[in-house]
Amino acid sequence: MPAPDERRIREVVREVVERHLASEPSPPADRGRAARRVALGADHGGYELKQALLRYLAEEMDWEVQDCGTHSAEAVDYPDFAAAVAREVAAGRCARGVVIDAAGIGSTMAANKVPGVRCALCHDDLTTRNARQHNDANLLALGARVVNRGLAQRLVRLFLTTEFEGGRHERRVLKIMALERNR
């Protein structure tokens, strides 16, 4: 029996993936009341920046904020707060979320374990804009020791006001979501 042609194998795999993606629902859209509601959470390393962003979001941007803690600078575990923010967004109670710890890395990892969450660790305008336009990120992670207050405010504003471009990017986001379901 002759070996299968590699080109034909790629075609079959592509057809199967496309068929699978066609049967999957689109990424969840912002829903009703949640459309201008943002979940915000931090560990002790991000507490001070979280408090500043909480005021900024409510007073300057007129977004309703779901404060997922922590509520002091006392040492806590970042996965607890990243998961709380991620669950608010995944459940549709908040349109987007922001998680903060000292570097942003741990919260990003924890949040991305929650199905339906696409958390992006951003540190400048380019990564923030790309996270929204190309990846439809619904959580922004910030490192309080990486970005200062002014930059954090700018990145949060950019994250909340930048739209997902869809088009060729939608197929890729659907593939990311399919990875969650096919563990």
C-alpha cells in the first residue's frame, strides 16, 4: 500500500478542523448590563495599583467595577484573585477584566486556566492593542512593578476601548477556544 500524500493529509486535517470550528459557537459577546462592567482583582503586590485603577475606571471612564479583591496589602495568593476575575468574565457578569500582581505573569497563567478566558499580559500600547484587535482578549494582566500608574491607566483605557477586528483573526480565536474543549 503506498504512503499517503502529505499534501492530501494536510487537506483532510484542514477540512476536519474547519468542519469542527463551523459547529462551534462564536466567542461570547458582551451582554446587556455587563457591557460596561469590568472585574478588577489583584494580589498584595498589585493592591495599590488596583485601588488607583478602581477609582480611575469608575470616575474617569464611567465603568461599573466589580472589585474581586484583595482589600489590603497583606500577603495573599494571586491565583485566588485572578480566578475570581476570570470567573466573572467567563460567566458574562462582566464584559472584561483586569488582573494585577507584581509582574503579571502568575495572574495571567491562573486566569487562562478558566475556560472562556483569553488573558493577555501587556506592558505597552502595541501589546494591548494587539491583544484586543487580534486575540479578542477579555482579560488584561498588568505587573505593578513593570508599569507605573499613568501607563497602567492608559493601557486599561486602550484595552477597554479597542474593538476586536474579527475577520481572519476570528478563525484563530475559535481555534484557541477549541483547544480548551479538546483537553
